[in-house]
Amino acid sequence: MRVLGIETSCDETAAAVVTEGGDVLSDVVRSQVALHAPYGGVVPEIAARDHARAVVPVVREALARAGMTAADLDGVAVTSRPGLAGALLVGMQAAKGLAWAAGKPLVGVDHLVGHLLAVFLRRDGAPLLPSPEPRPSFPYVALLASGGHTAIYRVDGPAIGAIRELGATRDDAAGEAFDKVAKLLGLGYPGGPVVDRLAATGDAAAAAEAVPALMARKESLEFSFSGIKSSVARHVARRGRPEGQALHDLCAAFQGAVVDALVQKTVRAARAEGVERVVLGGGVAANRGLRARMAAACERRGLALFVPPFASCTDNGAMIAYAGALRLAAGERDALDLAPETRTALPRVTRKGGGAR
């Protein structure tokens, strides 16, 4: 089965052709980073308009790289939730038009499910790291960390009903915290890559007083990243924006606190669930500090860690195509009245905001 996947949930226009076995036949991603950089974040109207300009050329390129036409496809998959409503609508209308014109079945895919299954994609020359095993088996505990979502899930299978949230952020997502802190430090947008690069040559201990511990309660699998953002903001207000080595040190302290929280709670979740496999997903999974510390923590506790290649961590059409192929293989179809939804279909257990739990 060969499925075209279309992804337009936020600020990447992406399309890919993937088999139900996870083989990536083509994968095209058009980023909007340069468009949103002047504003320090994603502007929904700008995102939707650029998707409208780019979606047809991106889809054509994905089919061309796979050496296929629409007639050769076995189905069309598209991100239908969660995401920016206008952005989702562009991709869904393109997918519906193509599926209808070519007489192919259509399936909507939850963006978060795509990330949770991206570890199964097979890309030439990009093996999973650091586990020597080619792919994980179910069940596994997955940390999904990105600019809009941060949560830990138990994944017993690819269906929505087989995925259970164990804990999530009460406020900012991890990637959102990286972007906001980078903006405070004058590092531009997106913030994650530049903070990661500067942190590699910083001394976290030298700036430890600027960064608080992040929800260290042992029994909790929830996260909160708004406090660390506020702490860095107060530090900058008192002392001004750091420069040189001081900037590297503050980035190291900030990233270290965020990464420690993600690692500790993910490993805690795996042990509590009695699961021996851990998977990383989402754009923050491309962070080198997170990869290194998660690998060390899993090795100490005898857990197998599976980390997708960078291309499978950030938003892409391949993960949508693969998740859609599994739905099609299970006999599932969606009608042409499929509507975009801004929220995920995965049940939530973490309540947003402060207060007693």
C-alpha cells in the first residue's frame, strides 16, 4: 500500500509518499520559519496563506520524487487535528480534492499520533539511534515534545484507543519555552536550535541561580515550563542580557533544567508502567542535549531507547502518510465532509493551569 500524506497543521507545508511498512518513498517539507521569524512566533493568517500557495507544488514534488502519479496511490492521508484551523483547512481541502478526483480513499490523521508513530518510518541512510534494534515493539512509553505539545504517553498500538496520556504540561510546551527564552535573550526564532548550540559550550552550574527546579515531585508525571521562563525574564531584567560565555552558561542552565525534567519523568513513567522501551518524538526530540541525557538515563536503568532521525522528529508528511496507511489497512475511511479540529482526539488527563490537583 502506497499512501500520500499531507501535513499543514502549523508552519510547515509537507507531503510524502510512504508504504504501510513505513518505507519513505519521498518526503518534501517547505518551512515557513523565515516568514514568521520577524514576529518571534507563528502568525496563523500568514501560515494559512503560505500553505495555500505551497501545497500544490509540494504535493506534485512528493509524487514526482516517488516516481508516481495520483492514479498510482492507494489512498490519501491528511492531518485533520490538532493545529491551526486555517492551516489545517488548506491541507484538508487539497487532500479531499485529490482523493475525489483520483477516486482514492481519504483518511484524516491526528498530528500527535503521527509523531508517536514516526519512529517506525524507514529512511535510507538514517537508522534509529541509539538502540541497535531496528524498531520498537508495542507497548512503549513515548515522550512527545514540540513547540505546541509536551506529554508522556503509553502506546499499546497505533489506534487512538490504544494510546493513553500519562502526564503532560500544565502550561507552556517545552518547545514554546525554548522559543520564549530565546526571545528574551535576543537569539531570534526559532529558539530551540540556537539555545542547544550555545548550551553545548556553557557551564550550567555558573548560572544555576537563574533557573528553578521544575516540578520535582517524585510522584508527578506533569510538567510546568512557565516558571522557568519567568525566572529567566527576572534574571535578564536584573542583570541585562548576558553576552559571551555568560550567555552560553545561561543557555546551558536553562536547557539542562528542561531536559532533566523531561528525562526524569519519562524514565519514571516507563518504570511505573513496567515498559522496557522508550521512544522520543516531536521537534524537541532533535535537541542534542535531550538525546544524550535520555540515552544515558535509559542505559543506566536497562531501558531500550528509540530516537527517530531528525527528519522524522520535526513536522513532516511521512508520519501522516504512515499513520494514514495503517488506518487504511485496518479498513478505515473518512468521508469528504471531514472537518478540521483544533484539539487532539487523544484523551487528556492533565488539567491546564495552576491550583490543587
